Amino acid sequence: MGERTTVRGRRPAPADLAIVAAGILVAVAAVAPILMHWLTNPPDQRLVDLDVYRSGGQAVLRGAPVYDVLTQPPQLLPFTYPPFAALLAAPLAVISWPVVQWVWVAMVYAALTIAVWYAFRDLIRRAGRWAPLAMGALFGATAHLMSVSDQIRFGQVGLFLLVMCVADCATESPRWPRGVLIGLATAIKLVPGVFIIYLLISGRRQASFNAMTTAVVATLCAFAILPGDSVDYWFGALLDNDRVGANNGTTNQSIHGMLLRLYWPGGLTTLLWGACLITVGYLGFRNARRASLTVARLDGPDARSAEMAGIAIVGLLSVLLSPVGWIHHLVWIVLVLGVLVGDGRDPRRRLAAGVMWLVYVLPLPWWGTKLIGPDHSVVLRFAGRLVQSSYGLIAVSLVLLLGSWLVRRLDLVNDHRESSPGKVRLDTLAP
């Protein structure tokens, strides 16, 4: 018999290892300026939200009231998350502050890596042997989105929650009951609860029930362990929007924040906010459901684009419909970019993705603040207000774009393929 060779036992070729090393080098080079910029701040200006979580964990361990504790001066920030999150933060309290900063940064970038894989997996797979380099480039590009770089600036949890929700919705055969991760994310921070609605309206009733049950059980466990803090949160801290900061600040890109910056009478602002919540919520969930139902009549990359479009829409809704939607909550733009670009074959989708990447990399809201001073004309001040709220306004547009233009485009491409089947392309980078 002739000598048998097995692919399984073959060592990676030097060229393949070089590509992997190049991908890692690109990723490291991309994030190095971000780390140098934000992690060299004075200690009291560095990862301030991580300090909030750690202070909450310290309060739990020493039995102090969680919602009375403030971080060290000059920040003096309170803990604003549910009691379940305070329990999860307890391990942070036993790690020294210098060490916990680097651990957190590593975890954030690990979560970004997972998010990039879910968002761009068809484009990455199409790259073939160059996939590690494509992964590194996409990681570096998304790391510079303002919402993502703010995860490092503040030490935030946004990417963790995103990964939990996306994995729960998009994993084909999860090893856990679908919905459990969304339930845990909701118990950590309430806004992922919009995905419970999404699971329900997209036909995954059991998963929606699992998510709701998990959130309730986690919350009740926190009640049992921290009864006083739970009462303080659910009947006090939760109802105080000002506790998290000025709601009319530029960084609040939710619908509520955008309306507050118009400085109209309070009653009118509340009325408009209610109307906008109903309108955007209805259109958003309708578009998310439409995208989800489109998956059944598509296949391959198009089906995955439709699936991720529904998830991205709901993620954007979690920011827009919340009373407070900070810029760092808009990490869902990572998914939006992946949905728009797809497998990279459609030039219009590539162009849309490139434009959206540039929009959310540039500090547009802060540029807008420079146009609203009393020295400017009425026209410039009006334009400044629009630019100041550009992230939120464009997010509203993306909810409509993904649920209408993209879904229609996927359907048209699918109909064209069925009516005129082309040649099978064997090369991974075929146009």
C-alpha cells in the first residue's frame, strides 16, 4: 500500500504562520494608540466606570449600602446597575487596581474579537488563508469606532452585553438553553431586555420565556443576598435618571437626550418623547421581525446578513428607547457594519459600510457643540444641534435602512440568483 498522508496531522505552513502573525501585528498596532491615550491618563481619570463596578463589589464584600457608595474624588460616581451586577463585580474588589485595569482591557478586546467574528464572519471566511489578516484589520477598524474606544476610556461593559445577546440569538446550536444569556444580560443591565421582546416577535417563544425566567431568577437571587440594596435600587436609584449624569449632555444620544437638548418646555418634551418611543419602537421591532422572517427564504451569507440585521436593529433600539443612551452604548455599530458589508461582494453595501464606519469614528457630536454658541447665527446653531445629535439621528436612520433597504436588496439578489443561476465560483476572493 502507498504512503498515506493526513491533513489533520499536517503542520501549518510558514506562510500561514506569517499571515497569523501579520494579523496579530495589525490588531496590536491599531489598538496601541488607544491604549496609550486612555491608559496613561491620571489615575483618577482612567477607567472610571470600572472603578464604579469595583466600588460596588467592595461594598458588597464589606456589607455597605451599595447605592450610597461613591468612587474616590474627584469623580464621586455612584453605582447605577442592578444588585445582580454588584454581586458579579465582587471578584473585581479582591484584585489590585493596577492588575484589574489590564485584566479588564484584555476582556474588552476579547469580547470585541468575538463580536467582529459574528459580525463579519462571511467576509472573513471569504478571505480564505488570509482570514487572520482580515480579522486583524477588521478588529483594528472597529476598535477605533468612538463607542468601542470609549469602552477602554471608561472601562465599560457594553461589548460583554453585546456578545451575550448576539451569541444567544445567532448561535446555530447553542449548548445552553437559548435565551439564558439574554436573561443574564438583562439582570446585569436592564436595556438588553428589548431582546426578550425580539425573541417573542421573531417566533422563538421558548427562548423568550427562558430569557425572562433567567432575568427574574437572577434578580430574585440578588434580592435574597442583598435585600436592602435591592429595595434601594428598584424603588429608588432606578427611578432617578439624574443619578447617571446630565441627561441633556452631548454624549446622551438616545431619543430622550436629543429632545432634552432642544430645551423646550418639560411637558412638551415628555409628550414628544412618548410619541417618538411609540413610533420608533413600533417601526424598529417591525423591521427587526421582518429581517428575522426573511432568513427563512434566503441562504448562506444573505441569510446571515438578514439574521444579524434583526439583531442589530434591536441593539440600536436598546440605545434609542432608553432614557439615557450614552455614546459608548452604541457598540452595536460593530454589527451594523458587518450587516452592511456582508461577504463584501456588493459594492453598494461596501460603500454604505465604509460611510457608516467613518461617521462613527469621527467625533461628530462634539463638532456640533462648537456651532451652538451665542456667537453663531440661528442657522448655524440649528445645524449644530443636528450634528450634536448626529449619532442618535443616524442610528434611527439605520433602524429603517436595515429593515427596509437592506432586506429588499437581499430579496432582489436572491430572486436574481434563482431566475438566472450563474457559474459556481471556486476561488475564495471571486468578485
